[in-house]
Amino acid sequence: MAVIYHNPRCSKSRQTLEILRESNVETNVILYMETPIEQATLLSLLKMLGITPSQLIRRNEADFKRLHLDNDDTTDEDLVNAMIEYPNLMERPIVVHNNTAVIGRPPENVHKIL
């Protein structure tokens, strides 16, 4: 079973979900904008992705600038906490399958873990 952290308003997220469905992969859809991600889950996702919080955060979002997350003093913990409080800051979609994760940008990235 795959898990997708999905935002239905995002075209890349919708396209990635469609690839999963076309591949007949049973998928648990988590609407992360409605259901907050817990810190332990986000840290686990980062580990599976093999990236840092600064690589997962969306720097062009208004909240990123408003929260001054581009400061040199901003820590990984600050970024993780910001993504938990403001899930729109998290790059999307994230797909987990067989204890491996990818970001569906481009959506075809999901084929790497199927």
C-alpha cells in the first residue's frame, strides 16, 4: 500500500494520485492540509526522502517570507515546526511506498518507488 500526502488543489498532486491509481496501487490518501502532520511523521518523511527540512520547504509561499524563515538564524527545527503549523509550506505531494518516499515533482517521480 502507498500513502500520498495529497493536496487536491495542486495539479501535481492530482497527477501523482492519478498515476498511483492507473498503476493499481492501493493508496491511502492523507489530506495533509486538513489533517495536521505530527512532528514524528514529518521527521520520518524527511528521513525516507533523504533530504533536509530546507529542501522540503516551499520558499515561494507568502508564509515563508512572512515568518522570516530565510534568516541565517533559522534552524531545521524552526522549519519543521513551520511546516507543521503551516502545511502549505511543505513541498507536495509526498508518496511513501515500501518504506521509501519521493516528492511527486514531477509526478512521474512516483514510478521510482512502485
